[in-house]
Amino acid sequence: MTAPQRHDTAVALCCDQRFFPFALFMIWQIAHHNPLRRFDFVISSQDDLVVPDWAKQHGIVLHKTGAVPDGLDMRRYQSVATLFRLMLARELGGRYRRILYLDCDMFIEGGDFSRLLNLDLGPHPIGAVLDVPHLYVADYRSKEFAATGLAAKPYFNGGLQLIDTGAYVEQEVQQRAYAMIRKYPQAIFYSDQSMLNLALHGGFAQLAPCWNWQANGRLQLLPLRYPVFAHHFIGPKKPDRDGSGQHGARFNQAYRNFFASFMPEMLAKIAPPCDPAPMTLREVVGIGVRHVMAAKLAADLIARFPDPYQARL
């Protein structure tokens, strides 16, 4: 580990060299929205990363994660870095009692992360946000639960995980998750997200959707009324690599502004701005139809979380 620790909680991102610039972008955003933060920043990787001079003010801790256990068939996934988050509690639990893990394909627009890190999780090892189909599919049963014959239970998106390191280690969550890839190889559709959901089977604290908003493309109108703290660009179409404007031009522009200022060598890898021409009538109608069809279910789900700083246990 590099850099001294100042707090007993941390925001952690796991990545390889390829996604390191996006991890830095997220840290820059979080620091902007949390000027009085009471947590550390940690980047966990097996690569030899170097914090650039402009980012050293954030006191980023570089953690060299351990090896992924032998015998896990991860050949269908682009990177084993998705498994590093399973190791955070065991490797860093001696330093941090709470860790907020975040994917690198998120966009931060607000939220008090110090308060989030101290939420009451009850007996649960993690707090997380329900996966996006819960917003528009009644009685949603995940593919993992269906493939294994397990009953429908709340199913979370793994892109944001509030980890109680003590409970995580005590309840052997890492070991139970590894066991799932061996027991149910046919049901591992989304790497460690599938593994964790199979292991916990609904046993997690539910966080408000605003902390991991995954409906950026499907339900574009909801954030006009519902304040979102963290947008998560799930799927292959992400604003840094997709110039269609599906997620909104401001996201792509933010990436371009950041890299132009701090890492200009990355700018050529960012998608160009989208066509500023107004949307077609067909596109507008499509957005409206999806919104109306999901409105009741989405409203009911959002209403369960009147206070974004209180988890449902």
C-alpha cells in the first residue's frame, strides 16, 4: 500500500491499467462533491499504477491486490479485475471498517459519501441498490435465480457495494461467492455480481436507487424529478465510447473536458460529441412510452426510500 491512511472508511475502485484513467475521473468527481470528506480513496489493482501529480492532492491509496484463486474459469470475461472487489474486505479490513466499492463506469453528481459510509446495514455484510429490472418488471426474478431453481428474491447490481468489512469476513462472503462459480457455472452471467447474489440470495441491505442509477438509457425522464447521485452506465453503450447521445450529451462532454485538462493523451480515445440535431419524433415517442409503462412500478420503488441515507434492512 502507498500513502498514509487518515480515516477508518474508504471509497474503493478496482481496475487494471486500462480503466485507471476512469477511476481517477471518478475520484476527481467525488472529491469535488465531498470537500469535507471523512474517508480515504483506494484504487486496488494488480498493475503497477502511478498516481499523476495533479491527483496526489486527493491522497489516493494504491493497493496491490492478491491473486485470484486458482480454478475459477473467468475466460469469458474481459478482465479478472471484476473479482478484486471480492477481496477488499479481507485485504483491507484491518484498516477500514467500511468500504464503498464503485465501478469505474459511473458518473457522480452529488451525495454525502461520508454519511453513506456510515449507514446502518443491520446484520448484512453489504448494502447495494436493486438491479435495474426491478424498476420496470413486477416480481422480477433474476436469470441467476431462475437458472438454479432459487426463489425470486431482491437482486442487486454489483456496481456499488457498501461493505461492512467485519461482517463480510465473518460471514465468509468471499468464500461463499467463489463457491457459487463452482456450484452453478451455468448461472454466472455477470461475473462476481452473479456470484454474490447467488451466495447472499437476497440477504443484503437495500440502498436508495439514487446511489446507483442504472436506467440512464431506458428511463431518461425519471431523473428530471428524482435527484440522482451516481449514474451507472451499464451495458456496452457508455458515454465515453458511444457518440449517439443516448445517455445525454453532458456526460460525454464531461469526459472530454476532464481528459483535455488532466490527461490529454486519453482524449483521442473518447467518443466525439453527438449530433446536436433535435431527436426525431420516433425517438421522443419511444422515450415517452418507456417512461409511462414503467412509471407506476418505478414510483413505488423510489417511494420506499424517502431518505437516501437510510437503508431498508
